[in-house]
Amino acid sequence: MDRHLLLIGLGFSGVAIAREALARGWRVTATAREPRRVAAPMGVRVLPFAEAGQSVREATHLVATAPPGEAGDPVFAAHGAALRDGALRWAGYLSTTGVYGDHGGGWVDEATEPAPAQPRSIRRRAAERQWEELAGGVSVDLFRCAGIYGPGRSVLDELRAGRARRVIRPGHVFGRIHRDDIARAVLTAAEAPASGVRVLHLADDEPAESAVVTEGAARMLGMEPPPAIPFEEARAGMSPMALSFWAEDRRIANARTKAALGIAWRYPSWRDGLAAILAEGG
């Protein structure tokens, strides 16, 4: 059976998903706003997003990584009819755990009702609903991702560049996920789709305070960690985006996701992921 994966967006996570799909023998097409500016893995056909209508109709599987705008999900805005009328059997949408809003440090699982409060999270939840409407003829997986990191995009890079900050706010934790674990989960889900809509949590097993991760990463590099800055002092210099992350606190459970997919993370904690990046020369 021909398996044709269409990737909407070939960014940091999209490239990892494309590589995983190629390794598993999939035919892969990807879209980009400006195809000449993306470094696609060998074997991936890249076409302009605006011209992707026929590929949307032909794809059996689709992963959307593009964030929503004020007008909603860009895939539906540009190619909604092709999504509904084509050969699509499965769709995966990379969303965010931000759709849960603030839980005061409590745990949320895959059955927790979303309660987004930040404007960008409200837009994400609205985009999720658009993908949910495909369910019936199409299996839909909503991948709610924690903070994404990997080679070239981690606290290791921030420390080397002198940009890392060690903000102290005891008890306030963040979830994280290595991009290779995203790719593995997405392809595993695509190869064994469930009926209807499924919520999957792409978050590692150990949510941790930002300062703890920064300190641990500095030790790995043999560096002194940056000076400690109390959160109340640091917030004055934070961007609105950074403040929105610090405004919410939740722990992301993933047991149902790993059971549904029959996998364990390659990098179950930030320590494992950062150690692998260093071992690979990152």
C-alpha cells in the first residue's frame, strides 16, 4: 500500500519527521513558503505551500506543523476543500500543551479539558477544532507538544552563546520533548491510526524547573552556570512571549500516549536529551 506523507512546514520538527518517515520507507512531500530557503532531507520533494492543493488531495497521510494565525489554521484557509475531498486517511496536527492553560503546577493528562487563556493558545485550540472536524473519514491525532528542543536548539546553545539566564522560581516547572521523540511518536501514530480523534502528549517524563536544567547543562559543558536571578527581578526584562510561558504552570502526564503508541521515549528526561546532543557533537 502506497504511503504518501505530506508535511505542511519543514521547520525544526518537520525535518526530523521527514527523516523518520524516509527511514521507514515512506514517500514524503513537504511544503514551504519559500522552498529555496529550506534544507530538505534528500528524497523529500518540496513545493510552495500556495501550490500544494494537488498534493493535499493525493496524500494518504498529512502532518501539519504550521501555527495558526488570526484567520485560523493556514492549511484549512488555503486547502480546505482538498483536505476534505482527497485520499487522506490520517492527519496529525502538532499543537501545544498551552491549550490546557494554568493548572497551578498540577498534572494534566490526555483527558483533561483544554482551558486556554493566552491568545496564542486560544488560537491553537481553535485550530485543533478545525482538524477535529475532519474525523469520520479521516483519523485525526492532536499532538500536544511541550517545549521542543534538539541539536542546535537547546540550553546548551544558549549557554555557549552567553544568552542563557538562570531564573529562580521554585516549584515552577516546564515540560520538554526532544524533536527526535516527536518524529518517532508521529510516525508510530501514522502507522497505527485510531478511529476518530486522539489526543497524544509529546512531553518527557520529568518536568523540571528552568534553573535546574540550566545548571545541569552548564555542568555538562564544564561551565559555571549564569548568575541566579529571582523571577520577580527577571520578569521586568522579559518579552510578552516569555511572560506568557511563565504565567502558567502545569505538569504534562504521558502514560496514556506511550501506552497507545507502544513506545518509550528515547530521551525520557532533559538530561538524556542534552547528553545525546553533546555525544553527537552538538
